[in-house]
Amino acid sequence: MKKIILATSNLGKVRELNSMLEGQYNVVSQIDMKVEEVPETGASFIENALIKARNASSQSQLPTLADDSGLVVDALNGEPGIYSARYAGENATDEDNIVKLLSRMDNEDDRGASFWCAMVFVRYASDPEPIIVEKSWEGQILRELKGKNGFGYDPIFYLPELNCTSAQLSAEEKNQKSHRGQALQEILKHLLSLE
């Protein structure tokens, strides 16, 4: 089974991707490979995903999958965007970020938002033709938290067509519907065509 490295320190993402790759690939975390992280200095989700992928591939000498994702809120001109994980500061917790977002949204009637995910696959660090996929997941920002599953902004990301938040979905449901799940399905099609 081919080994690919996932350029993340989030073990939840590693488990999620391993289950979605159904034994076709052995996904290992960059932590397992002792990869040192680099600053995400890109101006977009795609740029940051590429930075992470090329860095992990360079240090591990393995094909690498990386994603950069975040929440884009209409009324806040796209904030928090690429700063989603550190919206309330460099060492912010999910709770800190949600508190800041809800306070910024306090007087806003337009609650429209979307999760975005850019996912990148490189065969080697200097791969001139990386596979790049970008997907979004439309929803709305609630005024209070609902649900205990997921992470990040999931408890305030409401999905009108499902009448629940992302945090009220099971892991399996979220993997099928989410921005990251959609991006991975698309990347998988490309990977299988490389075989």
C-alpha cells in the first residue's frame, strides 16, 4: 500500500482521511515523520496548502496531501478566511475564535457564510503539476452554539437544508457533505487516474 504524508499536525484529520481513503493509501501524519512546520505566509487557501505540501514532501521525501481551510463570512468581507484558526490571536482556542466571530456578527442581519477548503497533492516537493482542488460548503452563522461534534466553527455553522449545524452531524455525514470531504473525493479521482 502506498504511503502518503498528510501535512497536518491534526490527528483528527489523519483519522478522517485514512477512513476516506479506504485502505488504498496509508496516510501518515507529518508528526510521525518528524516534519517541522513552516509559517503559512500565503495570501490564499491554495497558496498555504501548497506551502505545507511542498514543505512536508521536501522533509519526508514522500508524496504529500495538504489542505488549508477556513470560514468565509459574507458580512465580514470574507473574514476570518485564511486566519480562521488564529482569528482571535496566534494561540487562540476554537472557543476564543467563536467568541470573537459572534461579537463581530452581533449587529449583522446577513448571516451567510461558507467553509472553504483548498486541497493539494504533490508527488514530490518540486512537482510542477500539483493536483489542486478547491471546494466550498454553504451555510449560515448562528447566534449561539449547537452540537458537540467536529471542531472549529462547526457549532455555529448552520446548514439550512439539513436543519442542523455541522457540529450536529455524525463524522460520516460530515465527511460526505463538508468542504474537506468534497475536496478529498475530487483529489481521490485524480489519484486513482495516476495509478
